[in-house]
Amino acid sequence: MFAKSAAGWSSGVKQYAVVTGNYWAFTLTDGALRMLVVLYFHQLGYSPLSIAFLFLFYEIFGVVNNLVGGFVGARIGLNRTMHLGLALQVAALFMLTLPAALLTVPWVMAAQALSGIAKDLNKMSAKTAIKTLVPRQQQAVLFKWVALLTGSKNALKGVGFFVGGGLLALWGFQTAVLFMAIMLGIIWLASILLLKNDLGKAKNPLKFSEVFSKNWVINFLSAARLFLFAARDVWFVVALPVYLSEQLGWNFWWVGGFLASWIMGYGLVQSLAPAITGTSSGRLPGGKAALGWAVGLAVVTAGLAAGLNSGLPVAWVLISGLLVFAIVFAVNSSLHSYLIVSYARADGASLDVGFYYMANALGRLLGTVLSGWVYQQAGLVGCLWVATGLIIFAALFSMGLVRSIARTAHGPSR
């Protein structure tokens, strides 16, 4: 009996390993493409707000897609949603291989829309797959698996930032994008051959109305996630790379290298989040931990904003402050990712996960638009003060979790 169970578990892990590999490959292209677009169009003379609008459809379609994608994943299986995401990303990359004269704002926005849909199909598929592999009573294992997936993904996204800056400097925009499209296309074809199981396919019929969560605990967590990621992207998406290039005079290699290192370090901390929060000693985090880490992040962000106006060397204040921000934000993010997978319903988990990542995408949308506008009006310091306010909202919604969730030996209660 044990041998049969082990064999089944091994098969499931192999399938999940393929999903994770696909997610990693996609993440590399996603990070590289974002850096390519920001730096290339800044080089062409686009304003920060105009660059932000290039990503507008990327985030808008991410909001819609997470709702629809969670439902589709529960109906047809996560392997198919993964394949669809890879195919759409390949198409988006090929759209951007046109000569510069043909890369109009509407065309780039349309390509980014496809990329946004692709990204969230991949993220939802990979995160939900863990739910099908880890028994509910093994919450410590679940947290570790989610943290490892999330952390490794963001580390690779950081590598993608570096690759994007490097490819732009070496080959130029169109050649770099074409290379990524071909490589990801090969991985997509390999995935079709390797992924065979209908991971995460719901056993019972589902209605589309079920994509909107009726579990108010998930609603509170989703709202906190929205403001958390809006707080990051309000300074990170457009403001920071433009500031480093425009105000500090960094070239493409330096900007891409710094942002890559930041994301990689952030991903490493995410992987270590279970140890940082005390899971290894038998304590499982819940709403109180989410609140505490959000408050800590607000303090760090406000301190960074104040430090940039203190008269100290700007580069040193910015770099050291962002390192501290990366650590605290990474724990916040990893903790949220664990909680949503833990709280999600057993059958059709992708519905709850999709709703949660819809809120995540809505936060990115809000942060992206604010990043370009606030930077033009108040600079990087203004972006950081806005981020502080958004994190305070995330903390307020986390208070709802504190009042309703008691930690038990089997994880947070629902």
C-alpha cells in the first residue's frame, strides 16, 4: 500500500515539476520583457506616464483573466491553462519584433495585454497545483512548497531583468525579443508532450458565479494583497528604473543588474519565509503575522522616503533602504501566498486562487498607473510616500484576519 502511494506521489511531483519548469521559463521572459520595454521606450523619449500606459492592458487583462482563468482551470485542468499561457506569451513576443516605426503605443499595449493574460494563467496554474499535491493536514509542508515556488520564481524574474538589460545593450530590442520568442516556443512544444494529467480539474460541476468568493476571509486577504502590491509597483515599475537612469546616470547594464539583484534577493528571502516566521519550530503563521509584517513594511517604506530627503548620499540611502524593503516585503508576499493556498476550497481551488490573484493584478494595475503619474508630479520620494499609505490600507484589511482566524496544529482555520 505504501509503495503504491509513494508511486502515485512521485508521479504527481513529476507533473508539478514540469509545471514549475514552465513557470520558471515564462518568468525569465516576463522579467526580461518588462525591462526591455521600460528601458527601450525611455530611450525613445517616452515620458514615465507614457511608459506606464504601455503596461496598462497588461494589468487590466490580468484582473479579468484571473477571474476567468481560475474558472477555466477548474473546468479543463491546469495543464491546459498552462499551455495556453505559454502560447500567448510566444505570440506577444512575436508581436514586438516589428521595426521600431511600427511599434505604436496601441500595438505595444495589445502585445502587453496578451502577455498579461499569459502571465496570470501561468501563475494561477502553478500556485494551485500545490493544493492537489499536499494533504491539508501538512500545512508546514504546504508553506515550504509555496515559499520555494514563489521565491525561486522571483529570483528568476530578477535574472530576467538582468537578461533584459543585457540583451538590449548587446542586440537591440527586436533581436532580443525574437530570441526569447523562439526559446519559449521550444519549451511550449516540450510541455505539450510532457504534461498529461488534468491537474486541479474540479470533480463537481461549477457555475461561473462561483469565481466571486463568498468566503469573507479570502476577501480580506485579497484586499490586503491588492494594496500590498500596489504599494510595491507604485515606485518599482516605472519610477525606480527611470530614476536610476535619469537622475543617477546609470546605464542599461547597471539598471538591469541592480533590479535583477533586488528581485533575486527578494526571491531568496521568500524561500526562507517559513524559517523566518517560525514554521520550523511548529508555529504556523496566520492573520496576526500578516498584520505585523504589514505594519513593519509601512515603517520601512516611510523611513526610506524620509531618508532620501535627509541630505545623506542618495545612492547609499536608496540602495540600503531598498534592501531592507525587499526583506520585509518578501516575507509579506510569501505569507500571503501560503495563506491563500491554505484557505482555498479543496475542490476547485483555482477559483479562490484566481480571485485572490485578480486582486493582486488589480493592485499591480493601480500601482503601475500611479507609478508614472506620481513620479512626474512628485518624484521617487512622492512614490514612496504613496506606497506607505497603500501599505497602511493592507494592514487595516489584515486586521480582519486577526479577528477571525485562530492558528491550530493543522493550519489557519477558515
